[in-house]
Amino acid sequence: MTRLFASAALLAFAAACAPSDAPTPAASESGPVLSYTDAFVMEPIGARDMTMGGLTLRVDGGDVTLTGASSPSIGTIEMHTMAMSDGRMQMRQVETFDIADGEALELKRGGNHFMMFDVGEDVVSGETIDITLTLDADGEPMTLVVEADVRAVGD
Ligand SMILES: [Cu+2]
């Protein structure tokens, strides 16, 4: 077993190097460790340049707050909640998502999600794009680079 004594930022980098479908084992005495599965972006429909995406992001070893996401392939990524309001599904932009120690944030179709605008032409089904997550761990900034699979509707 590897013992880790790195800073939160270095631990985030280590987590970023893990394959997307293999959660990084939690081993930290100095800060939260992030791991993720099911990172995806939907291929835009037709000629539209907006779409949505998500992932399951788990934290162990401390609480974190997801404060943003960006990608070289996408102009703007917002974080949205989805909830019933007056009998209709309504999306609402939020600035942050809190993730408690030992919990996972699930961003997915039909639920909380990433909303993506000015989507680049490389966001095509079968491709993989990088998404950089920015987080705050008790005042300590963290980043995690996620490899997201681009999926077509119906995949
Ligand atoms: Cu949305």
C-alpha cells in the first residue's frame, strides 16, 4: 500500500491520473482524496452547440465544495440543478455543490448536471474530452482533470 503525504493539490493530480472507471483508493492523512466514475458528455443534437454532461464524484478524507468546471473543448460549463416546479422540470444554475466526506455527488441525465455552451466540434460520440474540476477543500483549492466519454443520445 502506498502512503501519501502530498498536499491536497498533488493528491488531486494523482486522482486525475487514474482511469475513469477505476476509483482511486482513498489513502490520505493530509486532505481529501477525490475519485470519479461515469464521466460523460452528450454529443450535441443536430447543429446545436449546447449540451449536458455529468459524473459521479466521490470524496474521502474531508468535505469539499465543487466550485466550477472548464474544458478546452467547451466554451462555458455551468452547474445546474433539476427539480419539479409547478408540475414541470425546471433547471436552475448554482454556483457550488457541496460533497461531504465519504459521499458522492452524482451529476446525470434527468438530475443535477453540467450544462455546456459553445460546445466544440471535437465533442463527437466515441471521443474523450478533458474536463477540469475546481474545488475548495476547507479553504485549500483543488483541481481534478476528468476524462469524459462523449456519448450519443441512445448510447
Ligand atoms: Cu441545465
